[in-house]
Amino acid sequence: MKDQRKAYLYALLVVLLWSTVPTAFKLSLRRVDYVQLLFYSSLFSSILLGLILAARGRLRSCLSALRRDYARSLGLGFLNPFLYYLVLFRAYELLPAQMAQPLNYTWAIALALLSIPLLGQKLGPRGLLGGLLSYVGVWVISTRGDVFGLDLVDPLGVALALGSAFIWAFYWIRNTRDERDPVERLFMNFVMSLPLVFVACAALSGFRLESPRALALAAYVGVVEMGLTFVLWLKALRLASSAARVGYLIFVAPFLSFVLIHFVLGELILPSTYLGLVLIIVGLTVQRQRWRRRPQ
């Protein structure tokens, strides 16, 4: 049953949770490296998704389906969480949070670009304009406003943050042909990715944590970023009579994030970050309008 008011409430809760994520990433990465964070957060997210499915009475049937569908889940699990978060967490290690988050927000533009070769779709003038505006915003953020100086904050970090957007977009496209329940699908992908994550952590880092707080922060990242927000967002979309109106709320999250980034992490939010983020959001808005008006 549709209920737009409840949809807004769920969506606002998701936005509030998402706004804490960049700060949680950076706090975690002060105590663990990016590979350890991937391992422990993936583990906690898998546990949370399993508990949700168990509460729904779907865990046993999901595990049974996993035995038949392990190859697809392994392929998708390689993309997300393994590769996506491996790249994203490394980007957050290298960049200030105020820069890594907006750059990762360009995944919708990356989706439009990848849809051209992978889905045979055309970009069109509106799509080109949206992409141009967003990537101008990326350049403003990456150069800290010195757009003609060609001096990126951290070229590798910028490349990884943008790369994570393309990985997520590719994962999204691969999911368009997957008719499984979204929560079950995510649980299967996470479970099948755990051996990959385990091997990566064993080879590149190790499993020792310096304190219980490090484990608690990794658990927060796994539960909130990788699991709970996904489930709540699905709930909001299912309740919404207008998914587009709910969808626009995600643009509030980065600005709320800046409050925590400044007061908790102590980062001085640069004017170029605000300007770049506004350009990215304007570009994404133009892009969303293009998809809404595209003939079926």
C-alpha cells in the first residue's frame, strides 16, 4: 500500500544515516587500513542481512537458492562489496572526506556514460549537459578551486574516487537483469564475496585490530552503509507514490555530511567544495530529468 508520508520518513532516516558515513569511514580508517575495514564491515553487513532474511522467514530458501546461483552471486559480489569498497575505502584513505564523498556521488553520471556501450542508449544534449556540469564540479573540488593550476589534491585518490563511481554504475547495470529479491540478492553477493575479502585481508593486511573501538567503527560502517540504509531505502521506494520526489532527498546528504566532517573530523570545508558539489548536483538533476523525459 502506497503511503508518501511514510516514504518521506524512511527516506529522511536514510539521508540522516548516509550523512554519517563519510565521517565513519575516516574515523575507521584512522584505526584500521582500508583492507581490514572492507573485511570487518562486509562481515557485519552479511550478518545483518542474514538476520533480516531470517526475521522474514526467507533465510533458508535464500541459502538454498545460493547453492544453485553461486556463480552469478560470486560475479556480482566481486563487484560489490569486494572491488567497489576496496577502491572507495582506499580513496577515503588518500583524500579528505569532503572531497571523496562528492566525487563518489558522480556514479549516476557514470551510469549514463556506461549505458551507451553496454545498453545501447543515447546520451543526448541534456545528458551531455548534465555530465559536463558534474565533471566541472569534480574538477573544481579536485583542484581546490584552482581550476587552471592543474594541481590535483591527490591524483591517485581522485582517480580511485571516480573509479568507484564507475564500478558502482557497472554493478547497477549488471543488476538490471537480476530478478531476485533485492535484499536476498545483496545477501548472496556479500556471502560469496567473503572468501575474496578474507584472502585479500590475509595477504595485504592481517586481521589484528588495535582496539574494540576499531571493531565498533567497522561494524557501524557495515551495518549502516552496506546494509541498513539499503533496506530502508527499498522500503521508502516501495511506499512512495512518487519515487522521484523521494529520490531527490539524497542530495541533502552531502550537505549534512559536511557538518559532521567539519565538527567531528576537524576538516575546514573549502568554498570550492561547496561550489563543486552544487555543480555535481545540478548536473545530476539535469541527468535525472533527462531519464524521466526519455520516451519509453
